Amino acid sequence: MARVDLHSVIPLYYQVREDIRRRIEAGEWPPGSTIPSEPELQEIYGVSRATVRQALSELVMEGLLIRKQGKGTFVAPPKIVEPLPRLLSFTEEMRAVGLEPSTRSTKVEVVQTPPRRVRETLRLPADEPFLRIERVRCASGQPVVLLVSYLPVSLGVDPREDFSGSLYELLEGKYGIRLGEAVQIIEAGVADEYTAAELGIEEGEPVLIIRRGTFAKDGRAVEYVEGFYPADRYRYRIRLER
């Protein structure tokens, strides 16, 4: 039986929670593994089911554990932490934190009628067609984002390009487009059926949605992109000063 002091002033759920955290950090329960069931944890710690549930619920809220209906409770994979406010491509973000970026699938098409927010963000006329690029990007083999990019056709980017790598490196290196600034919005959402299937998660699971409009140094509109990140795999860090 694990060490839980029934006579301590420290709440039992807190002791259980911290011991589970310790086991995870020590690698006893590695990322992606299933932790013992609630009845098993009751036996391990010698506490009530309500105590176990409270401990697990707090770890789920922290993002350390993931509950999957009908499957059990799993140790969450390490989150990718991206500091703001640098303008980086996905490839650059992953390399900066020591992960290997890759692309699982790519879909490219020219569209005449993109979502209204694309034109509004990039401030482009109604007759401007767009190159739509949809990609599932991975970090060290694990899908971490569904990216949907819209590039004005007037940029001259060939739709037959290999878009499996860094889009920003392609734009700057081959097309001479010097990226200047971007406006980015981050919001919470849930995965619809299509997004869930592409990312290998359950429909309705929380996702981090990032919408970004990027402009060149000469003022030209370059890209509108929407990224859908599983909430258990990604987070942003912002440093504020006064």
C-alpha cells in the first residue's frame, strides 16, 4: 500500500494526488499509459472512492491526466510549450523545443470563396482567389495540429510545391517574401468530427484554436491560418512585464 498518512492534517485527496503526480514524473506511469482504475487506487491508497475521484479530477484539470469514456484514465503526453510573441512556423516552433516536425497529410486546392474571416483579416477584395493548404503536422511522430492555411493566389506560390515542410521557409527562401508581422487570436473550442478524426482524438474533446493573419514587411497579405491543437498536447507561455 502507498504511503498515505490518515492522521495528517494534509487532506487525503491531496496526498493521493501528489503521490500520483510523483509516480508520473518518476516514469512509473509514462505518457500514454493507463493508470490503475478507481477501485484499484482505493486499494493502493486505502482511501474512499470519493477521495480518489477528487485527486484524479484535479490532475485532469491540470492536464496531467486524460479521461476517455469507456477506456479509462491515461497519462497525458508532455505539452509543447511555445513562448509568445515570436512569429514562427510550426517547423521552427518544434525545432526550438527539441522535437522533430513532420507532416502526415497535405491537401491543396484553389478556392474562390474562402470563409469571410479570411478576407476580413487579410483585407483583400472579394475577387481574390486563395490557395488553400490543409496539413496535419506532427511532433516526433505524434499529430499535434490540424493547420488550414489560405494564401492569396497573387503571391504566385505554385500549388504543386512540396508543402510538407516549413511554409515560412518556403515563402522566404524560394519566393523572396520577407515576413513582417502577424495578428493572432487564441481561443478555446471543441473538436468536430472531421478535426477529431484527423488528429486521432475523440469528437468533442477540447482544442486550442489559433487564428493568425500574417503580413510581409512590404505590407502585402501573406497568409491566414487556423490551427486546431489538442488541448492536452499544447500550451502557450506569455511573459508580462510592467
